[in-house]
Amino acid sequence: MDQPHARPYALGMKLLTALFLALLSLSACAPVVIPAGPPTRQAGIEPFVAPPMPWYPWPSYALAPSPPRPQPSGPMPEATLVMTDGTHLPLRVWRPEGPPRFVVLALHGLTDHGGNFLLEGGPLLTAGGATVYAYDQRGFGWNRARGYWPGADTLIADARDALRLIRARHPGVPIFLLGESMGGAVALAARPTDVDGVILSSPGVWGGPYLSGFLRTLLWGASHAIGPLAVPASAAGITASDNMEALRRFSSDPLILRNVRMDMVAGVVELMDRAVAALPHCCAEVPVLLMVGGKDQVVPVSIARRALRDAHVPRVAYYPDGWHLLLRDSIRADIARDILAFMERPRQPLPAEERGRAWLAATPPDP
């Protein structure tokens, strides 16, 4: 016969067991991060050998010819950045007709790859004398760990190694780091001092105090409970550009991530936290041009405005008709012109910066 005092004890043990099993199940679904491995060699630039291309089978119909495989946007990689752990990062290059006046290392955004990122903007920059390099960052593009978050530290270390390797190719030529969206957050967090300037195009600064605690809690729960679950990279009602052809490429290019794991989303937020923390110091040692579009819906304009105001960022170029993908938008020629002018005279203000000062000065009070 049960003792009365034993019943609460048994009930408590059942509750503790259930809690333990729940925690165990959460740990089993903990976010997956695939960072750089231990160093085994020196970083270098080597010939490109194409790994297997991601392939999404198309429906086949009786008696119908098979459709051609879709091809990646932009030029084929002509080389590979081989990192110290042996990871290969495909490298694309856009070259001017004559000797380069500037060298640009460009970092693409979330879900993107180096070829698609600069399909429109690369030729505009080379027309002004720039040699432009863009590699597929870890977890994206033509990489074997595609779809898995590599961690902010790894992305930052890759950017620093890539800068060193590209600089060694072009001694004496001014070199600039260009980052778009997530790539802008990497460039901010890296805080490079061995460049002639940094260009941040719609950088990912939706972090720190500008991401609500409610959203953080939801994201933490989702990344731990359903981290491997992938969600569509595009969201209803959010448009990244007014360039419809560029937007269509995101659904047809086989190297674009069309679904993003929840633990990758959590990793991007952690990266943006670091980018926001770096904002107050971003312009202390090298010239930095930060470019924002007035119609950006990906990094909400109201968020970016507050973050830049609070950090007292001194150089913000504002484009009222720009969206998120500035180098692909209809105003891309203006964007490229200002980037080239910045590289020509990194410390001379641009007309778009006057608009930026007025825009930041009119920031509404915090909600």
C-alpha cells in the first residue's frame, strides 16, 4: 500500500524526468555550426576545380525532353581561395581593360554567392578602373558545407585572410573592402585597418538593442528546438530590389540558398550583434563609406537609421530611391559612381553624404 508522503515524491520525480527529457531533446536539436577546422597549411590562391553543383531535379514528363540544368549567375570562378584548414572558397574576378587603379574585395550577402552578387555592379566598377574580387563565403554558393552556418569568427577570419592574399597580388595598388548586407556585417565586425577604405552597402545592423527581446526569445527557441528546419529565404511582402530580373535570379540560380536553416538565422543575428557593437568604432582608423537606400525593406530603414544615429557614424550616403541590393537596383550606376569617387578620394565627402546627414538629423525619437 502506498504511503501518502510517497505520492508527491513520485509526482515530482516524474516532472523532473519529463523536464530532463525535454532539455535533452532540445540539446539534440541545438544549433549546428560548422566552423573552420584546425590549421593544416598556409592560406593561398589555387586553380579552381568545380565541386559538384547543387542540383534540384525538375519534374519530368512522359515524352518530354529533359530541361537543361540551370547555370550559376555571373562568371565562372577562375581561382580558389584555400584557407588554412584546407577549405576551398571559389573566387571570381572582374578586370578593367588596363592596369587597375583600385582593387576591391567584395563580400556577398545571405543566401547569395559571388557571381550573382556583382553581375550588374562588377562591370560598372571595372569601367572605372577597379579589379573586383568576390568569393563564395563559407556556407554559401559553391561550397561543400553549403547551407550550414560557419560562425561569425570563421567568416571574419576568412575575410582577413582573403584581404591579405589579394593585396599580395597587387602590391602598391589601393585596396578596398566592400560588403553588402550580411557581407557588410562581416566587414564591420572584422574592423580591418590594413585597407585604404571600407564600403558598406546596406550592412546588416538589425542586431544589438535594435532587435527586440521578444524576437530574440522566439529565435532562440526556434534555433534550439527546430534548428535544422529550413524556412524560405524570401518573406511575403518584403522586396529586396526594384530590379525584377535580379530578383528572378534568386529563384533560378542553383547556387542561391532558397531555404535557410533556423540555426543559420540565429547565427546571422549574432553576427549583426557584433556589427552593431563595431559601428561606433568603424570609422576611426580607415575611411568608411556606409550606403543606405530609403526603400530598404530587408534591413528596415527605421532600424538602420536609429543604429547609425546612435553610433554617430560620420559618413552615411543616403539614396531615397535605393532598395536593399543597391548595386543591382535601378540606381546602380549612381551607386557605382559614388563608390569609384570614394576610392579616388576616400576622405572627400560625396553629395549623397549631405543627404545622409539631413536624414540622420531627422531621425524620429525612439519608440
